[in-house]
Amino acid sequence: PDSSYIRNFSIIAHIDHGKSTIADRILECTHTIAERDMAQQVLDSMDIERERGITIKSNAVRVMYAADDGQTYQFNLIDTPGHVDFAYEVSRSLAACEGAVLVVDATQGVEAQTVSNALLAMNAGLSIIPAINKIDLPSADVARTRSEIEEGLAIPAEDSVSVSGKTGEGIHDLLEQIVRAVPAPTGERDAPPKALIFDSYFDSYRGVVTLVRIMDGAFSVHDRVRLMASADVFEIEDLGVRRPKETPLARLDVGEVGYIVTGLKDPSRVRVGDTLTLDRNPAEVPCPGYREVKPMVFTGLFPIDNDQYENLRDALDRLRLNDPSIAYAPETSAALGFGFRVGFLGLLHLEVVKERLEREFDLDLIATSPSVDYRVHTTKGEVLDITSPQDMPDAGRIAHIEEPRLKVKVIAPPDFVGAIMELTIDHRGSFKDMVYLSPTTVEMHWEMPLSELIMDYFDQLKSRTKGYASLDYEFFRYEPSDLLKLDVLLAGTPVDALSFIVHRDKAYARGRILCDRLKEIIPRQLFEVPIQAAAGGRIIARSTVRARRKDVLAKCYGGDISRKRKLLEKQKQGKKRMKAIGSVEVPQEAFMAILKVD
Ligand code: GTP
């Protein structure tokens, strides 16, 4: 096709502003999916996405649009996630596009990820079309939303389109605006072929499948191609586009977006951000690629059944193809055995990856309490990166510790400024400044430790502002901090996987709360289990799980064998999520208990 009739764009927004719903309407309006086959949020294809109602992975789809000018355009549309933890996923998709539809919910106005995603799109040099959504709702305030887009984002609002993803109103205008405002891809038809790999995944039958944007030239089935960074060569087994079902084609042309089946069985050979070129006619310069992202939150992941260790390694290798932001290294715990220390971009990311590992790879995992990356200066002048509390050197060897601090942005109605101040100061935040985006919306700037942000800050922010506040953050710098390690003893034995690092001022309070929580979470055993929190060689808090008296089988009066078996079976299932630590059965929640500190 003539690439002047191609439009490549992403749909970006703050979480829940309606990207996936607008994508549905576009699929419908362009007759990509027959009305009777139309489900909700078609592009959210993973189970986790449907259950949680959020987009986790970007999804590329091709639709054909018969425009008012009489021409038919090829739209390659990429729906992206909205949550802050998945910003990297968004930035990777943007590199495959010339334009972005920025969806803003007219009942909410500009929120934190509206700003951050708009900035990502601007920095990628894309044309931005603001789509003011949910105008069917009585509380929609289009005028205010327009002014916030101009004030907060410096995007001229006359380019915006008002739409309803629910009723379909305005979607036609949006499609016309995409034709007008998104530039056609540039790129040379006759240059040596070159494609950017912006995503990939592992398919058990076909090996590594990559999603690509063709920058120059064309690729055909059976071409021998080369990965420019790894210098690996393979033959294209199959290629095509998603509509959204996979549709094989003979070739992908300059400017187009599609998938390429590599047949490679070793996931580590393909890296997202790498450039694909023709082996016999290679491009000289690769695409700019992606910056490496640094994980911010670390946890230990341990198979409940130690035999699954190798499976966990394979699963991580394969998942990394689809999610290059995770990092992992082997870790051993006295309490939990062999596992991996895994780095994530945030807590939701952690939860999602753990769940994907369990579902897609059939594993049962324990995750230990999350930690950040501390920089420990020893008395001998060494500098250690410590991502696991159990690696923390003895207090005597430590000169000082630095912790990562964030620049945090909170957007909320002015009524909540007091509540946000109180909460953030309590999380060791320091206030910088605030600006009004409109009379009903302020943007506050803070600096605070990452370790405090992961301590329930987001949930508390939401609850104290009745859901009105939104949050965005980025790494700022390392700063010295008065930290110490808190250990937890169960029945007198320290459990390495429960240790965490805490600011000295908070050690007593957090130790106290943790002991109380663990007492609720750890089920009664046949014997009494004392729980103790220790810091600096002293016990600072304690609680006790009292012994269990009741015997489950006592209820059965000895008679009914099948009922007895059922009960035992049920008990066994209940146990599945538990890990025996010494003689104590500890459920998964215990390891996350430290995060809930209210
Ligand atoms: P993430 O992918 O999780 O970031 O969310 P999203 O931006 O894709 O939002 P989604 O499309 O899942 O919509 C969020 C909620 O808003 C859903 O309950 C939709 O049904 C609803 N919604 C979306 N668009 C409209 C609209 O135009 N009008 C109304 N009334 N509701 C809408």
C-alpha cells in the first residue's frame, strides 16, 4: 500500500479514562469486528486484564477506515496501559507511532498519568489529539477539561474532539481528526529493510513472536533476517497483522505494524528494542532502541514446592520477553529455600507478574515483603547495593545508608490539600510547591522516599481523598537516611524472609503493628507461637498466636469416612498457600503484612 494512507497511533490516558472502550468503538465503527462478536474491551485479552478491568499490556490492531475524503486508510492502533507502573510499556508503543490520542475523562479532568503520558508522547515527537471522553455523563465538564488540557499540558484545545466511548458519539469526528492530524509514516521503500521490535512474547508452538514497526523497506515470509544487537540470524516463518485475530500476510511494507514469527526457541536471544534487518542487505544504523529501565521494587519469589525452581527460572526467561522491565537473580532463603530476587517497576507490576507466573506457567509462589534498592556505605569504604534485607551487613560494618527518593506529583481538588499534606508528611515527604491547573484542580509537588510510597501510600491517598487524588512519581536521587533492619522471630527463630528495613523513627510503631497483624494472619497451630520484632539486638514488640484446641475430625463423630476425607482434602487446599517455616505454617499474606500499616 501507499504509505501516505497509513496512520499509526497509540491511545493513551490516565487509568480508567476510557481508552479500551474507545478502542472498542473504533473496532466497531470500522467494521473490524462484527457487531454480534463485539465483547467489551476486546483488546484486553489477558484474563487478569478482564478481571481487574485494567490494561496491562499494549495491544496492536489494524483497522481499515473509509474516510469522508473517499479514501480508505490503514490505521494501526495501539491500546496502552494507564497505570504508572506500566509507563515503560506506553513509551515502547509510542516509538512505533506518529500520533497519540490522549483520552481525558470529562468528569475527572486532567489527572496525573494524563500529564505523564502526554509528556511521553511529546518527547517522542508525536502529534497529540486530545479526546474528551464520557460526554454522555451529566457530570461531564467539557469546558473545564479543555482548559486543564491547555493550562496543564500546553496542548491547544481546538484540536480536541469530544466523544463518548459508551454511546459512540463523536467517534466519527475522532477518526476524521486522526486522518487529518496524524502524519503518515515516513521511511524509504527502497532502503535496506529495517524494523523496530516494540514487543514480543513466547508461543509454545512457534517460539518467539515479535511485534514490529517497519521503518524502511519490506519483510516477507522466508526472508533471512538478522537481529542487529545480538547478530542472531533466522528465517521468518510467518508474518501478518492482528485484526485483532492474527491474519497472515505475504509481506509487511514500510510504515506498517505487524507480527513476525521467528521460530527461535531460546527467549534470551530476542530483546525488545532491537532492530530487525535483512541478512543479505542489512541496514547500517539500527533504530534508536529503548532506554534500560531500572526496577524500583524488589521481592523474593519462591516456589512453594521446591521442585518447581527450574520451572520458575524458565517462566521468568519467557515472561521477560513480554515484559523486559523485570530483572532477576537467584536468591536463597533459610526459611523459603531456593528462589529469585526479582525487581519490578512498582507494586501493581509485582502483583501482576506474580499472578501471570502462577497462571501462565502453573506455579505456586510465595512473594516476600517488598524492598527498595538501598545503597550501603561500609566502614571499609565499599558501596553495596542491597535489594534484600537479608543481605544487609551487620550494623557494626555500616558507615551510612542511602535510600532512593522520588519526585512525586499529586493532582487533586483543593479541598483535599490538608489531608494530602498530613498523609505525605507522615510518609516522610517534603513539600515543594503547588500550582492550580484550574480553580478546581491543584497539582502538588513532593519529594519522598520510595520505601514510604510502597507503604500503603497510594491506597491511603485514595481513601483520604474519596478517590479524587491521582499520583505520579519518578526517581529523584539517593539520600542518606537513618535506617535499620527489623527482624521477625516466629517461635524464637528469626525468619529471614520477614525482615525489612525501616527508618529509626518508625521502627517501634511498625514493629508493633506487624506483630499484631501477624497474630491475625498466622493460623493457630497445635502449640503457642510467640511473634517478636527485633531491631538493633533488642526485642521491640511481641504478640502470641494461641494454641489451637479444636480437632477438625472431632466433628465427624468417627462415622462417615468420605466426609472425613473431604474435610482433610479441604484442609490440604487451605494449606497450599502456606509455607512451613520450622514448625510453623505461615500463609502468603504474612509476607505482605508489613505493607499495610494503617
Ligand atoms: P485502563 O486500561 O485500565 O487504563 O482503563 P481504560 O482507560 O482503558 O478505561 P476503560 O475503557 O476500561 O473504561 C473505564 C470505565 O469507564 C469502564 O467502566 C467503562 O465502561 C467506562 N467508560 C468508558 N468510556 C465511557 C463513556 O464514554 N461514558 C461512560 N458513561 N462510561 C465510559
